[in-house]
Amino acid sequence: MDDLFGDDPPAEPRREELGEGAVLLRGRALTDEAALLDGLEAVIAEAPFRHMVTPGGFEMSVAMSNCGPFGWVTDRRGYRYQAEDPLSGKPWPEMPDVFRDLAEGAAVEAGYPGFTPDACLINCYQPGARMSLHQDKDEHDFVHPIVSVSLGLAAMFQFGGMKRSDPVRRIPLLHGDVVVWGGPSRLFYHGVLALKDGNHPKLGARRINLTFRRAQ
Ligand code: MD3
Ligand code: FE
């Protein structure tokens, strides 16, 4: 009866092929939970979460920050990766070793050896926050996978195809889940439904998603 929240690290992360190069490693981040949360706190102390504005002038409901050599930003001028945090004018915080090691290790396990992220986008969802269907196309070369790590409240992820109008599957992403998106899935439309209210024992009423990318 110790594992009331069902979030103890599994002996063996459960592996699920979501199809077309996408591999879900359920619970893969749980063994590093404490170090990941420490790293997150250190990054956010230097580069706080902020709601960025899209080129169309809408404030995103998801609050964001970054760490590593490059960070993804949006403003009225467009979407891009840049080396400086626009809030401070300074480089983004260093990517904690535990972040990089987790992303690289998960990529190897999913069949993408040699992935070395140079950007980590950190998304913070509060209840009601969502991300509408989109493709990730601001990176230099789509041969590299994207590794995502979910922490905190569970979210309903939407996973479509190459066209916005393709049918979408709904996949719940839970605290500790890691997904490696490579191959054809790298350019599939995806999004996150509005976060439901709740309280996570470690993160409160929030969901944090780390996405590791090769921007350049
Ligand atoms: C599938 N983030 O930051 S992570 C994003 O949960 C983003 O915060 C979502 O989409 C989130 O761009 C989803 C899962 C994910 C990330 C990137 C992908 C799935 C992906 C890129 C291509 C295909
Ligand atoms: Fe995305």
C-alpha cells in the first residue's frame, strides 16, 4: 500500500509503439524524478515561465521557458530558436545533466542513437491551458527525433498525421512518461487538450512537459 499514487518507478519501463517511429516509454523518467524536479527549479529560477505571444497576437495559454544552447520563442515577429532569453538578454540556463542524460538515453532505447539535444523547451500547463494541433517545423533538420517528458498532472495528448485533417488518436500522458517522436511521426500534427483541474503530489495543479530538440 505504499504506492498510493501508482507513481513508483516500474522495474522495466513499459514500451508502446505509437506507430510510425513514435515510441512511448511509460514511467521512464520516474527513477530520475527528484533530480529532474531540482533541475527544473534551478532553470526556472534563472528563466521564469512566461506566456509568449504568437505572431497573430494571441497570448499562449501554456507558459514556457527553455534551457540549453537554444530556446524556442514566439513573438509578433515569428517563431524561432535563439540563444538568448528575451526576458533577460542572457543565454538560456544550462541544460541540467540529468535532463540531457534522460533524453539521450530514451532516444537510444527508442532506436535513435546519437541524438544530442541543443534545446529543451519547457511547457507549463495550468488547468484550462491547451495546445492546439500543430507541427514542429522550426528545427533545422527533421531527421532528429524530439523527446518529450511529462511531469505532474496527466494530460490528453492528440496525435494525428501529416495533414491537419487526418484523424487524431488520444493518448493520456502521465507523470514520468517519455515519448520519442522520430521517423515519419516527427512531422505529424499533435496537440494537448485543455488540462483538467487536479492536484499532483509533487507539482500541484500543473503539468510540466520538457521537449528535447536538435534545433540547429
Ligand atoms: C509529435 N508539446 O512543445 S509533447 C510542443 O505536451 C508540444 O507540451 C506538447 O507539442 C506538450 O511543441 C506535446 C509531445 C510531442 C512533442 C513534439 C512532437 C509530440 C510530438 C513533435 C512531433 C510529433
Ligand atoms: Fe509540438
